[in-house]
Amino acid sequence: MSRFRNEIMNLVQGVWCAAILLVLSLPLSAQDERMLMLDAARKAGLDTQPAHRMQVDSCRLSLFRTYIREHIGGEVKRLPRYRLLQVFRRVAPAAPKAEWREAERVMDSIHHALSKGALFEECVTACSDDPKEMSVFPAQLPKTFEQTAFALKEGEVSAPFHSPWGLHIVKLVGREEVLQSDEGNRTWRLALLTWLKGEYGYVAQPLAAGSRDVDEAETVLFSVGDRNYTEADLARFARGTVMGRARLLENFCLKSLLEVARDSFLLRSPAYALHLKQYEDSLLLQAIWQQEIGSRLEDEERLQRFFEAHRSRYKWAEPHYRGAVLHAVSKHVAKYARKLLKKLPEEEWADALRLTFNAEGRDQVRMKQGLFAPGDHPAVDALVFKEGEYASPVSYPFTVVVGRKTKAPRSWQEVEERVKSDCRAELEQAWMARLRAVSDEEKGGNVLKSVNNSRSN
């Protein structure tokens, strides 16, 4: 019985191994290739690179903000933002009239200098009590200031004017439309705080502060899930902040709840988790492809070697013309220019025409040089390929061509798009073969390990 059982097990194991080998020999699907590339990217450590982590974290933060707005709401508006520079003379509202008159005299003299051509930026640096550029939205400054500053055209400078802070001469540096949400609104923040408290297990601890057995720094203010937040945590948050305790505690609570929500929202929202995974995978695929393929396609020596090895595949179905079209002011000049260029290498043609025919303000010949396929240039079509008619420009009524027909490109640059496409296909095929060989080897090792484990059992 035991012998029969062993024979059956060996047969099953043989069929199992054959099935696995058959699967490994099947053509790779696009999904299989994608998985192999992702595995290669992770083995290369591309998922741990600082730039990659920064992009993923930025996407996660963007998704989190969307997740929050989805639950709390909040309108996104397009608002104007103004960039301003000012010559500012600070004068207290209750300052003596003499101080105000002196400030007005100084500002008038600065404005006069500006009207005579003085540079506004230099006046700001030398004379302003607040030389920093401002970036402001409507309703952030006193009405008297906004009415004057926001009415300016871009680059325009105002006359001196008063505000509750003093005297100003303002220049509108720029104006742009930006998106702004309700997230800075206190009502919105309170709605967010209320939702977070209910969603993430917030529990206040109002009685803990009165306990004599607990050190004040260890007094628990509130808890979120299994974590307690103490007076010591609040003190660290408040370091360097001047704010009332109630508002401080509110902000600390909101910050703490947002951190908990940010760290766990992907577990609660599979759609967001999938979006982030797809984004990260796309980054890895792009990075590993650039490393293995893209960087090689930037190697011009490699492209030239590939072109030389496969030159025969790049012959054109129709002849091309490598040379130049010359437009000349007279028949004699056209004939002489053509004769001159025939004796010179192509790379010297432009300089030869410039020095011989177009120096010292003369412009007797114009040239269009390149590789022309049928249909690329009407003059080449008419004079070389004998297709259609061509009328020379009025100012240059004599047109000739110089060069020769060719059936194949001379360098990879002349068929760059095709060479790069073919070279890319060859590189990708070889890369996929290497990835598959590594995958087969790893899977084969796992198969043998499973077989050996089953036999030992």
C-alpha cells in the first residue's frame, strides 16, 4: 500500500512540475511584463529613493485632502491674488500733526523722484519701513489701502495715500487668479474637528487634570483610539506659540486627529488606496524603464552601431535628395554658386555662400539645405523628381539645386524615429527575456523546494 502511495505521489509531483514548466513557457501577457518590471524596480531599490518617496507622499497628501473635503465639503473658489511692493512710512494714528506733515513731505519727494525716473525697487530698499513684497487676497487689508492698490495696472505706481498704518506709495507687481478653498474658514475647521472626533474615537478626559496622584505633565487631555495625549504633548506643540489655552487646545486636538486620519484613511478607503498604488506603480515603471531602456536610447554611439548593424532595413522605398536648394538674384550668380558648392563638403556650404555672396550687406543667395523626400520641397519635386511646377521667389528669380539622389540614409539621425523605435523594441525584448529568466529560476527553486518538502513529509 505504501509503495502504491509513493508511486501515485511521484506521478502527481511529476504532473505538477510539468504543468508549472508549461505555464512558464507560455508567452508573457502585458500584465505579466508589468509585474516583472515592478519586481525589478523594487529589487533595484527604486521604491526607496528620496525623490520617489517624496512624489508618493505628495500624492498621498493630495488624496487625503480630497478625502477630507469629500466628507466635510467646502467650496473651492477662484480668487485674485495681488503681489505688491510699497514705499511705506509708518506713522501712528495718534501721532502729532507735525510728524504727519513731515512724513507727507518725504513721501511727496520720493514720488517726485519716481516721476523723474528713479527706480521703484531702489526707493523701497532705501526708504521703506517694510521693504518685503506682499502677496495678498481681497479683504486682508484696510479698505483705503485695497481701493488704491487693487485699482492699479500691473507695473503701475500709485500716488502717496494714507491708511491707518501710515503713508504708502504702492506698485502692483502682478495679479493672478488662484484657487482657494474654505479650509481656512473657522466654521469649516470646527466642522472638520467635530467630524474627526466622531470618526476616530476621540475621548476627552476632563477629570484627569484634577487628580493629585498624576504629575501635571502626564495629565491626559484626551485620547484617540489607544493613544493618550498629555499636557506634555500640548506643551511641545505650543512651544514658541502665543495663543489662548482654549484655542491652543483646539488646534492641538485638530492636528492630532488629522495625523491619525492621514495615517489610516487608506485602510478606510480602498478606492484611494488603489489610486495611490497605481500612481506609485506608474512611477516605478517609468523609473525602471528609464534606467534599463531610456538611458540607452540616449547613447548616440549605441544608436549608430544599431543603425550600422541593420542598415539594410532602412532603405527608402523612394529615392531622397541630399543637397540644397539655392535661390539667386541672377542666373550668373546661381550658376557660380552651384559650381562652388560642388567642390566643397556639405558642412562648408553655408559659410562659403555667406563669405562669397552675402558679405558686406549683400544678400545674393539664399539656401535651404537638408535631406528631401518627395513632397518635402516644391523646388526639389520639380527640378529633381520632375513632379509638378515651381515658381521662384520674385526677389530671387533663379533657382537651382545642388546635391544627389540617394536610396538609403547615411546616418541614424536621418531616420532617427525608426532607429530609436527598432532599437527600443530590441532592448525591451532582451530585457524582458532577462527578467523572465530570473523569474523562471526563482519559481523553479520554489518548485524544487516544495517537491522536496512534500517528499520529506
